[in-house]
Amino acid sequence: MAVTVVARSAAVAAAALAGLVVAWAGDVDGLERAPAYLLLASVLLAVGLVGSTRDISLAEVRAHLGTVLLAVTVGVVAKAALIAAVMVLAFRDPAFLVLGVAVAQIDPLAVAAMSRPDRTSARARSILSIWASFDDPITVLLTVYVSAFALDLSGGDGGALAGAISDRPLDLLLDLLANVGLAVGAWLVWRLLRAAGLREDAHRPRLRTALNWLAVALLIAMVLVAAWQFLMLGLAIAGLFFRPRLGPVVGRSTQAAYLVATFLLGLLLVNGVDILPGVVLGLAAVAAQLVVSVPITRGLPATDRRYLAWGQQNGITAVILALVLERDFPGTVGIVATAIVVINVIHALATAVLDRRRPGGPGDTAHRPDADPTPLGAQPASSS
């Protein structure tokens, strides 16, 4: 696990460095305003969204509906609001509202790291899994509509996401209908494929394989359409049920999207970083996680509560959201990149401290198998 995390971190760092080198060697001025740039960023966002919605177990949702509601409302919406409030109050800029949303989610790497049985209980791992599965799609959807509000407060007159975030009632209705249409269309197609023999209990394996490849092709087309028209709500809903067998493709696609996004981040970092807002944003995200974890982890053992409270870590979604927002809110990439470093460093340090303090951890001599519980100089109690 440790080797894998280090290798992935090294690959991400190399991608960002490559982006910086390319930016220094060439002219990337105005890149974020190019139509192809926004389309690529939207495709990356859609790929990450499909990956996160596929991790949501509908059976687990039904079994833990209360936890799901807490994760969606308190764990995502309230946390984003807390971070945004800190940023707006600190810098008096309504455009900073979007920054609270950009770093509100918990990266899957943090979930994988904290889901080890020696760290947290089964119930805590279940809560963390539900929380991390739902926060990506909710964060993406919040970004679309919070951007409209922030642009309006800032005096903006549209932007890269104008078609998706118009504040005119008719446009909002048409946008909602388009998202619903994508979801309903995907559901009808999925039902037809299942009826034709895509079910797991189908007795014609060759037909099932052919239909699965067709479903994969249709999923790719749906991702591209959703990215083109920014129909992320419809894609998120479709991802809950439109699930052809993909094997390791999902994980590899998500990791590839992360590397491409990090490369683009490196390209834009040539414009510089904004240290102070980035540090404040990072600290606000960590503090918000500490606050919102209290009601979500109520009733869990102290060790579980501590790990979940310090579980804030950012990755692909924060990077891609920064790329998407850069066109409408210049400077987002430099601020979010700084915040990601601050958040991930705090997460790593806190997790290392918790590992040493947990029962049976390196710093707990009382629970070591080879530890002698009898104080020095004392006689062991008689068994009789």
C-alpha cells in the first residue's frame, strides 16, 4: 500500500512538473480561454464523476439512508458553506465562494488509506466509503450552481459554464429537462440491454459479452455528450444504474484523468500561485472537516472519530474543478493548488500521529504483543 501511494504521488508530481516545463518552453497564455481546454476539462470531470458514482452501492444506500443524508447535507453542503464563508469573510471577494466547493470533497486515496482494518472499525469504514462516494457528484453539481451565484455577485456576465449556470428561470428549466432527459434515456437503454441478455444470469455468454461492449460504447458516448453540454446531473444519476462490466478500466481511466488534469494544472501554474489565500483555504477545509465530522461520527469509538475528523485530503476532483473554474475565476488554479498541498500535508502528519497513538500502534507499548504489562520491579500477580 505504501509503495503504491508513493508511486502514484511520484507520477502526479512528474505530471505537474512536465506541465510546468512545457509551459516555460512554450506560450500557453490564454490557454484556459480556449474552447478545446474547457471541453477537455469537462471530459476529465465527467470521467471522474462516472468513477465516483460507480462506487456507490445502492444496497448500502438503502441500508444506511440516514448516513447518506448526513454525508450529502452536512458532509458536503455544510462543509462547502463553512469553507466558503471563511474565504469570503477573510478576503471580501464573493468570487471566493467557489473555492469552498472546490476542496470540499474527500479524495479516494484517503479513504483507501484509512480503510485498513487496523485503523478503523467496520462501521467507520462504511461511513467513510459512503461519504467519499457521494461527495464527488454533489461537489460537481454544487460547483455548477454556486458558480452562477458567485458570478452574479461579482458582476460577471456569463462565462465558460454560462449555458449550465444561467440564472434565468427558462434556461434553468431547460437545463434541468436536458439533464433529466439524459438520465431517462440512459435508463431506458439500460433496461433494453438487460432485457436483451445483459443480465448476469443470462444463458448466452457471447450475446452478453457483445451487449456489454455495446453498453461500454454507449457509456463513453454519454460521457462525451455530458461533457459537451455540461449535463453533470444527468450523468451522475445515470452512473447509479448504467454500469456495464469494465473491470480495471474504471480505476485506470480515473488515474489517467488525474495525470492529464495534473499536467494541465502544471501548465497553468506558470502564471504563479497565490500563497496566502491558498493556505487559508487549506486550513479552512481541514477545520471544516473537523466540525462536520462531529455529527456524522456520533456514536463511534474515539479512534474512529479521530481518523474521520482528520480525513480531509484532496485529489482529482479538486484539481479538475480548479481547471474548470479557472476560465470564469482567474487565479483559481494557483489558490487551489496551494490549498491541496496544505491539506494533504496536514492529513499525512495527522494520520502519522494517530497511527502512533492508536491502540496497538507504534507508540502504544501497552498493546504490543511483546510488551510486558507488569511494571518494572513489580511482582506478577499470582494466578491462584
